[in-house]
Amino acid sequence: MSEPLKVSMIGLGVMGAPIARHIGKAGHALTLYNRSPARVERWIAANPDQPVTIATSPAEAAAEADMVITCVGNDDDLADVVFGPQGVFTTLRRGRVFVDHTTVSAHIARQIAVEGRDLEVHCIDAPMTGSQIGAENGTLTLMCGGRAEAIEAARGVMEAYAKRIVHVGKPGAGQTAKMANQICIAGVVAGLAEAVRFAQSAHLDTDKVYEAISGGAAQSWQMDNRWRTMVADEFDFGFAVDWMRKDLGLAMDEGRGLGVSLPITALVNQFYAEIQAIGGGRQDTSALVRRLPKRGSK
């Protein structure tokens, strides 16, 4: 275990709340801030044995911190938390560490790194993969952009909730790696949804189909974790369609800037728009199967 530090967690959503729990259990002095105080209250109620300090603003959370971690919604939320009049960068001290786990644009990640350099603060963009299950179990994978010394300064704390920490490159590289991750997931989920409906329409035993194909080249995390729930029309999991559309939009914007064509990503993005249109925006990304008619099952 790393030396105990003063760590401030800003954002206690589906991913941020379990991350905070792991940090506290690792022995670090934990300060919490969330724009909605109700989430802080729920976190305290769910973790009654963990001592915490409650901050009333990002600036207050950062003032005495050795490390500040953010996990918020989008570019605008992050900009307000970091650059706003009560933002982290108004109080975070020289030599301290700032880590952002939000999935945002590479542009704002690079902007934070530039501002952080001027303040002599270590900055890391570290979007995550592993889903809510990974956050709960402390087995996330982090894709880190920033200087090597910044990643090493944060590693001891990040190891409390991540099993894999990969330094992928300079500031912003973590975000572009996450975009590649989401591009991959979009294609896999779309193919998996079609396979489920195909098997059902052929009146196959879907459990037997899974048993037959999950040990070969078709196997994926999505198949192992979502095949049976797709069959059962269960979509109440961590990563919502609304967030996937946000992420795919970021990827397509970045692709345009790079001159890269992403036709499959664009198509699946439109499929997800259909799910939003039928009220599935807050359902798990596997709800993509809902746009395909179910013609039979066994």
C-alpha cells in the first residue's frame, strides 16, 4: 500500500462512489464533493464506517489535498469544476496531483494539462473501462495521458481501485484511447444484439448457443456479461445509452479532426438514437437489442 495521502473525490455517481469507497478503505484521508449534496449523504449512509470530510465546493475540496480526482459528466461539467470561480485550480497547490476519470474530449484534457503546467500541478487524463462492476470490485483499467512522473505520483492511490494502469501517451492520449475503446464496444454490442435475435428467431436454446460459441473466436466481455441479460430483456446496469452516445459523439468529432472515417461507429450511434427515442436512454448499452424484433424464442 502507498503512503496515506489526503485525497479529494469530486463526483459520486455510478463510478465515482465506489472509487471513493476503495480509496477510503485503502487508508487515505478522504474528502468528498458532489454538486448534488444528496449523493454525498447517500454515500455516507452506505459507508458508515469510513471517516470523511465534506467539502462545499471544488475549491474547498482541493485546498488541502495531495491529490484531487474528478469523475463528472461532460466537458462543461469538468470545465466548471476545474476552471470555475470555485474550481479546483483556484486552490490546488504546487506539486499536487490532479486526475480526471471523466470521459471527455481530448481538447479539454490538453487544456487542463496546459493550465496545470503553469500552476506546477501534475495532471492526468485517465478515463476508465471495466464498467460499474469493475468500479465496485476495484478492477478498473485506466488509460492515462500525461507525463510519466505524474502517473507515477498517482499510481499508489489509483491501485486501490484499478487492476491495470496504462500510460498511453501525452496529455489527451488517455481520452483518445478511451474513444478507441468505445468504438470497439459499439461494434461488438451491435453484433451481439443481432446474434441474440438471430438465435431467438431460429428457435434455438440461447443458453446452448452461448455455451457453444462463447469459448471460441466470438467470445467477448459483452457476450459473457450481456448475452443472457439481453435474452431476458434486462437492461438495468451501469453504463447508459445516453452516455454511450456522448462518447461516440466525442469519437466522431475527434475522427473528423484526424481525417479518419468511422462509418460503423456513426451507424451504431444512430441505432442508439433509436433506443433513446423509445425511452431507453437510461438503460444499459445492451438495450440496443430492443430495436430488433423478437420473432421467437425457446
